[in-house]
Amino acid sequence: MENPAKIQLTLNVNSRPWDVLIEPRATLLEVLREVLGFTGAKEGCGVGGCGTCTVLFNGRPIRSCITLAAEVDKGEILTIEGLADLWPNRKEGELHPLQEAFVENHGIQCGFCSPGMILTAKALLDENSAPSEGEIRDALSGQVCRCTGYAKIIDAVADAANRLAPGGESK
Amino acid sequence: MIKPKGLFAALVALDAEPESRALAGGTDLVVQLKHRLTAPSTLISLLACGLSSIRREGGGVTIGVGVTLWDLARSPELTGANDIIRKAASLVASGPIQSRATLGGNLGLDARCNLYNQSEFWRSGRPACFKAGGAVCHVAPGGVKCHACHMSDLPAALIALGATVKVASALSERVVPVENLYTGEGLKPLALERNELIVSVHLPDQQGGAGFEKFRVRKGLDFALAIGAAYVEKDSSGVVTKAKVAISAVGGGPVVVEDAAKALIGSKLEPEALEKAAQAASATAKPMKNSDLTPAYRKKMAGVAVKRAASVAGGEA
């Protein structure tokens, strides 16, 4: 098959517009990693199964490896690189409370699944600020951690919910 | 890729190019592209076609096929028995898939098989099967047809609720019951012409109760291995006056199980009646050895799914 003509589009990634010239068949993950250099999102299975490529699109988690970049030019994309900047009280070099909770609860082992885990957890906490353990497990059920550190990850999300709650230690 | 503005423009484009395919959420189609299972000349994006509304009309709810499973799972319009659509949508894979996957994509999902839905490299180890354009079935060697399994979640629930779909091409439009959308054949599971698109689903308001049960190995990742859905109406003394039962993910398409409904009607959903309905469902299920777990177990679980769905339906009717 001949290479189709490239298309020009503007993607809003991490609160900034980026003009890109890409093939129509390019996935969002390819554009994020190889064109824009946001390598936080990882390619695991490449077919939407494992969740390591998860980013947020208009606040909802999506699989960037099976989303064509040309389909997400109207809306806000958030990758792990942009998460800390969303935190209003953040000082230079500080992480988002959700990231801090993952670090302090040992929710990160090899780190490959962490960006997808953290962003999926962010979408959950934005919709439900005090999720039960069952709700956390449900929300993360499509995210695979091959280090199998699930218990610590679930603890981290529960801890993050506490930190983000009014009166929690992050406010 | 083209992004037609409006449904008619999309239908014209689909009609004009025989090798084109419509793209909605892409959670299945993009995987097929990556696996080289399809090689469309053009992708027709349905994003700008205005198919994403859920509205009340004609004594029920009309849902555009572009509505995501994420929105469907949270829709306040789906009340009473229609609530099982919310449940079914929430059980499709997990949130990051539901946020892109659409109602239309779920209804129009192709039949699947462990020996077909694999990468090009994986498949290259043996001759092409019927579904890949060859002349053999690796699941049933010596068989004369494709045994791929239709594993999508929403059809059984919609069928039990008596939903209809609007199907349109550039030249025509028709409304059919959801069960008529499926051929039961793994090779070509959809009774749609190449230039036709499912446009919307209409769910009538319900008097009774409904239940939906789905089995799979890993929640959040796997496709269904058996699905049962039931709708039940009861009179004031608790006797079932109307019932509809459907199963899916255990054959080439979703099926209405008339005998299960018959077993429920006239009963008070006593254990014996539920058991009879379960047996009817198991007898109708025709799973093959093309996904996880054995066919015998999935056949049995189709009955269990129906039993549980009917029991929940009865409790809500």
C-alpha cells in the first residue's frame, strides 16, 4: 500500500497546542512518543488490552495505542508529563498528590504501568472523590501491572483520595 | 481518512467506495487494522455525523450509535428495566475502552475466534481460515463453515428488551428488531448490506423487570464467554405474563430462546421454572472451541446466566 498523504492537525496536549504533520493512520501513542516526545505513555500490548498507553482525553481515560491521532484533535489530551502542572499549589519540581501517593505507598515497581495507572486513577477521583476499594479495583481493572503490585497501587489511590479531600494533607 | 459532516455525507461516501469502512471509537477496528485483518481504502470517521444523542421519543428512548459505552453506562434516561443497558455497557472491557467504544461499534462487532483475531505473524503459521478468506476452519478441521463467535455484550440485552434499530444507506432506511440484525453465521454475522450503517437504537419504555449476566475469565480485559439476558412482566399475583430471553457469546450470533421464555410464562419463577429456562438456554447454546474455557462449560454457563438474569428480572418486575 502506498503511503497516504500526511495531514496537518493541532493536538492540545498538556494544556498547550502542538501542530503536527502526521500520517492519517498514526495512533495517538505514536504521535505522543515519537513526534512530541511525551514518552510517559508506554506501548505494552499495542492492541488496547494492557492499559500502559492510557492517557486522558477530555478527562476520560483512553487507550492511545488504538486511538487514531486524527480523531482526537478536538479536545484536551493529558499525559503523565502534564499532570503535576494541573496541581495549583505545586512548587517547582513537586509532583501531583496522586503521584506522591504512588511513590510513598510503593505503588511503583518497574514503573511501566504507572502512567496509565495514575491517569486512570485521576479520572476515577475526578468523578468520585471518595471511592470504595471495590470502585478503585473496578476502575483499574483494565490496567495490567506485570510486577503484580496491585495491592500497593490500590492503597496508593485510596491514599490519594484522602490527600485530595478537603482538609486532606495536600490542601 | 475522511470526516464527513453529517450522516448523509458519510453514507454517500460509504456507498461510493466499496473498500471503505466506517470508523467510530476504533477500539475494535484499529486493532483489526494492526492485525492486518482488514485493509480498507478509506476510513470514514463518524465523529462529525451527529450520532451521539440520547433522547426520549415515541414512548421510549432513542440512542444514537455514536453514544459511547461510557455515556451509556451513566445515562439517566435508562430507567426501570432499561437499566440493564447501563449494566451491560459498564461490563464491556473497562473504562478506558468504554470511553471510546460506541453503541454502534458494539452492535456491529465482527465475530471473533482465538485462531483468527491474532497478529499477521501469528496467523502466518497455518493456512488462512474461512474468515481470513481461506477454505478451512482450524477450530473444526474438516468443517464446512466458519465457527467464529459473536461476543458483543449489548445485543442480548437489547433483544430481551424488544429494542429496534434503524439501519440506513444513502438510498434507503429501515427499522428492524435487534435480533434481525444478526445472521448467526461467524463468517458474516451482520445482516447488513456493505453500504448500510446502523444509525440508532430505539428502546421502548418497559412495564416489567430485566436482568443481564455475563461471564468471562478476567473482568476488565476479556470478551464474554456466555451472556444471558431476560425480560419479565408479572401480574398482581406474581405470575409471569410475558417473558423474553436471549443469549449470546455462545455461537455465531445472539439468539432468542423461545423455550426459555415459555418455561417462565405462567410460573412464579420457582426454582423448577428457572431450571427449565436454563436447560432451554443451554440446549440452544452452540459454543465451539474458539475462546477460553471449554465449550461444555460455556454451554452450561449460558443456562446459568439465563437463570440468574431471569431471577433478577423477576425481582424487579
